[in-house]
Amino acid sequence: MDEQTDEYGDDELDDELEDPLLRMLAAAPAVPLGTATLPPGTLVGQSYRLQRRLGAGAMGVVYEAVDQVLSRRVALKVHEIGRSDRAARMWREARAMARLSHPNVVTVHEVGVDGSRGFIAMELVEGTNARQWCEARPRTWAEILAVYRAAGRGLAAAHAVGLVHRDFKPDNLMIGDDGRVRVADFGLVLERAHGEASYPSEASDVAALDPDDRVTRAGTTVGTPAYMAPEQRRRGVADARSDQFAFCVALHEALFGVRPGAEALAGARQGASDDVPRWIDTVLTRGMATEPDARYPDMHAVVDALDPAPRRRRRVVLSLGLGGTISALALLRVGGMLSPAGAAAPDCAAAGAAIDDSWSDETATQLAARWRADAPALAEVASRTIPPVLDAWRDQWRDAARSACEATRVRGEQSEQRLDERMDCLAGARRRFDAVIDVFGEAKSDALARADTVLATLPDLSACARVDAWGERARLDPERQAAYDDLSRAVDRAVAQVAAGRVAVGRSALDEVIPALESAGFQEPLIEARRRRGEALLSAGRRDDALVDLVAAHDLALLHADRDTIAETMLQLARAVGETPAGTTEAQRWLASARHLVDVLQWSPQRQEPLGLAAAEIAANGEQEAHSLELIDRMLEQDPLDVTTHIRLLSLRGAVLQRSGRFEEALATHDLALAYVERERGPNHPLTADVLGNRTVALDGLSRLDEIERSLARMLEIRVAAFGPDAPLVGDVYLQLAGTAVAAGRMREAASSLTRAEALHRAGGDDIGLVYDLAMIGEVQLALDDVERSRVAYDEAVALAERTYGPNSLRVANVLLERDNLHRASGQPGRSLVELERAQTILSRELAPDDTRLALAQGRLSTVYGELGRHEEAVAHARAAMRTFDARLPPDSPNRVLVLRSFAGVLSAAGEHGEALDRLRAAQRLADRVLPSTHRDRLGIHVDLVNELVANGSRDEAIAAARAAIAMMPGVVDPPERATSLPELLRRAQALPRGRANG
């Protein structure tokens, strides 16, 4: 590795950088790069599709591109492998920009290497640069000053994390169509070491070039001479004061139409326009001083000096001082910055006591009485678990308010403005606290059942004490503050509603408040509203819509350097993207970025629990079962965990074991969860019912139908007692009862349960439950030979799934797979083929190649191909499906019975009767072992075996099989229609010539 590459390699990033985006850079090797030219449509980095070229320079070509994972447009700087010094400078640019999370600095989203190309994905700024902006039309000095003060804040943010731009000029200052100013092109940025950074260059190199050209020595850009500070031009030494010089030169040029001449470099300056106030001239003169020490101490001081309002305030203070009536110390005392000597300390305890108006022992007593009256089934648990959490949060708020007050009024370590910002942050947290108390005060079972989820919406108060905590409200006038508070309260109420399980109500409220927030320009509550709506949409299965909101919230939070919200949205983006195997890698990258940022922010262990849970879920969704189990077991070793997190981890562990066919282990895990929830929340709590429902899946894998029915009966009893007999959650139990009846072959019983489930889900507006109801109704009615009722149910299921989840969702694909049976039963193999191919396209995009759902689609396609006479394609698809099923399905899985039967049918239609017969014999042996004698599918397999034996001429075996099947018929509930052909099949078998060997 050469010296340049080593200097900017991964070790330095890992050791020095805390920003999560920089951690992402560490995964990108510092390879030598050069300029690239690529056609539109090229895919870079697996997710960036190039749209058009925006420009080019020494450091690469910049394109407009679309991030296909997150559906957002980006600016993508691309390089081909070339010179190592350019590689080092590219990574330097990327890591410098990624370190900054500031509204006035262009944001870097991702850095990576794609084969021979390196790329940097950045925020796409639609607009113009400052030079073009000034030339477009005459600008007032106030307009120009506002733009450059914003740029100054961006430079100040860079300097605050140890970065020097080295090439600030109007061309590197972007003004977006949204009006926001951003500093760009950090390609020359250096990290300061011991107060300054240097990059050697010869003065003669600079003198020989045009002032507007960037200087390059040995291929290394060092700046633009016209804007360079004297020390940078002479010695190549630059620090933050050099950026200050360039900033003042650029602002001078914007205000007066010309750059300062040689006189300015010597300390003098040219005459200013009459329109520009002389005090600006004074500020620029100091900022362009020849000696760095004579300039302002930092860019913050320059920005403050260029603010007209503070100058007016300083003039007022100065006049008071001249009058001899107020001293500087007295001003501090009047402002509350210090306690006067001998005076009583400010009563900061009063600031914390305000929270008692929201929550007190009296409030807790009143709520407990309401719970006993209106929700008796949950009152005891609610009274035991909810008040302690609210008590603890109230005490934390009281301490935080007192500490904020003392920091200003007692210790004098922060300003009044910072105190206002911290108290506004705490007031916002209190609004959420009030919303949570209000939703519990309604004394409704849904909120009490989800108390842990509702309480989890309470803000982390430590964020209000951080230096970078946002203070948007404090900068508003009183009238705007009132509007801000009203809209923020609406957001808080909606968040509490969603957490209480009233997703549709809460989402509707967010739909209403978001446009109002956008119109008012209130960014902080807007970010929260869009993040929470994204979470609500994700919980409703609308992943694509959720991604739109979550990406918007993330980008807004990044824009305003709201690091807590950045981490929260990264977590939710990871969950959304990681719902399917196709998004696993991208999801894990989002989660890693969130984890690094959380480490910097020092979230509490409890607040970090969702990150660990999400990591395990993403691994499970990505078919990484062993890794998921490892993550789960590691988390379960932590003590203590939040009760809900503990239950979710155990339930996820059981689900992962089930996917691997380890049903006994899965059942043992669910039993652990059941014992835990009964101990923590009681035997009749809705969480107990949830665990019972999860447990039935493992029981189904073990074919323990009687125990499933007992678990569901208990689950139904708990939910009826907690929510009433007409709740949609009760409908979910009837849906599970119907599934159990179907598994047992009791179709009429299933139809009865589905009628109840459908009615409850329709009445409760539960579209998610209704999709499942309708799909199963279609299946059951088809089994009962009511083709028309089956068609009506399936058609509504598909339409509702498309409307609820989107036309290309996995759930739509699942319903299409199920509707295939209807089309084939109706003699419509062509329509079946179209829908199955659509389903396969969706599944192929979202799932791993060896996913059993994709194999199911292949198996169904094989059957349709066979019916259309395309036997070669049919057998190929069937064999591909069987390879997956053989690898993924447990040997004793009841699902293998139907898989083997389907494969045998394809083989038989293709004339491969010998192998078809072998598969049916295997299916019959398995069915006799794992299905009860009363099961209609067990009888159906026997009928199919008799059919194939007769077709194969296996007389003796066919006769024996037919007699055994006929003997089974009286005990089977709802026998399949084809069983009526058994007497005829027996006669045909008896008519076969004797002496034919069995196949």
C-alpha cells in the first residue's frame, strides 16, 4: 500500500471518527481513482441508477442518479480506478463532508466502491451557485448578507469538527430552489492537527496561474488564488482563519461587484458602495487582515459581527454603559446569568415543580378508579405497571428542568437563550407526557393492553441537555409559538393513538396535521409527524408508503443536525428495508449507521433495545437463521430487559426455530415466553393471548391439533374479557380457529368461524385482517364446491390487498397464489398462468432464491404448464420447487404431503408414471403418519394413489389401496369430491389383467 492510501485508509477512520456515515466510509477501501464517463441507466453501487451528467472536474464526474432502494434523487460523484493521490483526496472529501450534519453543508449519504469505480452519493441540490445567483438579477446588500451569513454558519460547523475547506468561493456556495444555502465541494478539506493543517505548495506555482483557476501541484489541488489567504498563497499553510479570509473576499465581491485589490491584502481596502453600510466594510477589513492573528477568532464571530440586530443591541448597551448607570456585571445579573453576591439563589426547584400539574399521586388515584370502572379485566395490571413509569419520568423531567435553570441562573455556564431552548425542549417532552396520560385516562382496553408501547413514546429527556439540541420554538415570536404548540399537541395526540393500537385514527390525524406543519414551516414537529406516520404505515404493511415518509423524516433531521431523530429514522428505515431478504444488506447498513450514532449519543440501554431486536428481525427475514438466533440469545442474557422486548425476543426465537423445522425447540421457547408473560403480566393479560397465538404455530408443525384448539379457546376467552366480543382482535382468533379447522379438513366448521371473523374485521375497519379472511373464505368455499362464492371472496381479497399494501407487495403475491386454485377449478389455466407469473415476479424481487414461497409459485406454475400441455416446462419448474422443499421443509411437515402430491400430478401428466407413483407412495406414507385419519387431505392422497396405480396397471396394489381408502371415508369430515370415484376405481382395478407387477 502506498503512503497516500495508508494515510487515508480504514484504520484512521475506525480510530478517529465517531460519525456513523464515516463508519460507513471505513468499509470503502481507498483505491486509486480517476475520472469516469458513464451512460444514463448505468447502475452504480447496486442501488444508484444514473439519470444524466451534471458536470465534471479533476475529481470526477457528477451525475444525477436515483437511489432505487429509498426512491430519492441524489448527486453521485463517480471515479474510475486511476491515480492513488486522487483516491486519497476523494476519500478525504467524502469523510470530511460526511462528518458534517448541518443545514448549510451539502450532505453525504453514502461512499463506496463498485468494481472499478468509486462513488460518493450526496444530497442533490436543485438551484444555482452564489456567483450565478448574484448575476441573475440585482440583489440588495441584505439579501447577499443573509446568504453569506448562512454559508458562514456552515463553515463554522466544519471548523467545529476540525475541518478546513481551503477553497471557499462563490462557485462552491449553492443556493437551492428551496432557498437553503449550502457549502459544497470539500475536495480540498484538511483535518486540523495541533491547531493548523498544511499542504505544501510553492509561491511560484500560484503566481504563474490565473486567479480564477484552481492551483494544482503534482496533481494536487490546493485552492483558487483569487480567494486565497496570504499565508496559503505563500506557504501553503491553511487553517480556519484562511477560510475566513476567502469568505470575506467572496462576500466583498458579491457586495461590491469586484474583489478587493492588492491594497486589501495589505490591510487597506477600496471605496465601498454607498448602499452597503460602513460597518460591513469594517467587518470585512478585519476578516481580510494580512496576518491571521489580526482576523476574527473564528467564523462564529464573523457571522455574529455581520448580524445587524446584535449591532443595534450592542449600541444600546454601550449607551447605557456610557451613562454610568449599568455595569457589565449588573447586566449579567439582570439577565439572570449569575446570582448577585449576597442575594438568594434563584428558585430553580419551581421550574421543575411545574410537571406536578400533569402527574401527581392524585392523578394516579383518579386513573386507577377509572380503570377499575371501565376496564376491570386490565385494571389491576395497569395500576401496578403504568404509574411507576410515569412517576419515574416525571421525576426525571423535574431534575432536568432544575438542572437547566441552575446552569444559567446559578452556575452561569450557559446563556439565557440556551436556557430558553432547553426549557422549550422539556415543554415539548411534557406535551407528549400529557398526551400519554390522556390516552390512559380514557380507560379503554386497547391502550391499557399496549401500555408498554404507549409508554415507549415518552421522549428521552437527556436529549434536551445536549449542546446540539434543536431550539426551533425559542426562535419564534409569541404568536407563532402558540401555533407551534397547537400543531405539536396534535402530533403528540396522534402518536399516542397509534401506540394505543388505533392506527387508522392516529394516521388520519397525522395526515391532517402534516400539511399544516409544512405550510407553517415548523420543521421539528414535522419531522416527528412524518417519522411516526412512516412507522404507522409500516405496521399496516404499506412499506413503500412508509419509506417515503421515513426517508423524508431522515433527510429533514439530517438537514437540521437532529442526531437523535436521525438515529431513530435510521432504525425504522432498517426495519422497513429489511422486511424481505432482498433488502437485508441495505437494512444492516442502515442499522450499523444507527448503532454508531447511538453510541455517540450514549442512549440508555433500554432505549437501545429496539436496535438489537431489529437486528435479529432483519437477520431472520434475510434467511440468516443462525445469526438471528445468536443475536436473540445474546440479548436475552441482558438483565433487565423491557417486558415487551423480552416477549418479542422469545416469540421471534420461536418463529426462527419454526422456519428451520425445529418445532420441539420452538414450542419450548414459546412455553418460556408464556411462563414469563404470565409471571410479569398475569394469566389473563392480552400479551398472554398473543403468546398463546404464537405458540399454536409450533403446535401446528407438530400436528397437535387438539392442543391448538385448547390454546385458541383460552386466547379467545382472554380477548373477549379484555376487549369485548366485537373487537377486531377477537376476529383474529376466529380466523385462527378457521385455519385450524381447515388443517383438520373440517371445512364447514371453518366457514362458520370465517363468517364471524369477517364480520368483526369489517365492523372494526381492520383491512389487514379482512384480507386474510377473504383469502381463506375463497379457499374454503372452493373446497365446498361453491365456485361463485369463492370467486367473489378471492376477487375482493386481491383488490383489498392491492389497495392496502400496494400492487407489488408480497401479500398481494400470496393471495394471487391462493387464487390459482380457483382459476384451475374454473377451467381457466391461461388466467392462472398470468397471475402466477405476476406473483413469481414479485416474489423473485423480494425473496431469496431458496425461499419456500417462491418454490410454491414454481410448483403452481408447473401444474398450470402441465394443464396447458407444456410438459417440459412443467417438469423443470416442479423439480426446481422440489429441490427447495427438500432442503427447507422438515421431513415430517404436513405441507410435504400436498407438495409431493402436486409434483406427482405434474410427472404423471408428462408421462413419467413411474416417478409419479413413487412420489404418491411417499406422500401416502407421510399423510398416514402426520395427518389424523379424519383429515380430508389424507383421504385425498389415497384417492390419488389409487388413480395412479390404476393408470400404471398395478392391479393388486390398486385394489388394496382402493379398499383401504373406501374404509376411511365414513370417518372423514367434508371428504373431497374426488373420493366419490373410489367405487369406480375399485372396479377398474379389479378389471385389470392379472399378473402385472406393481409399478
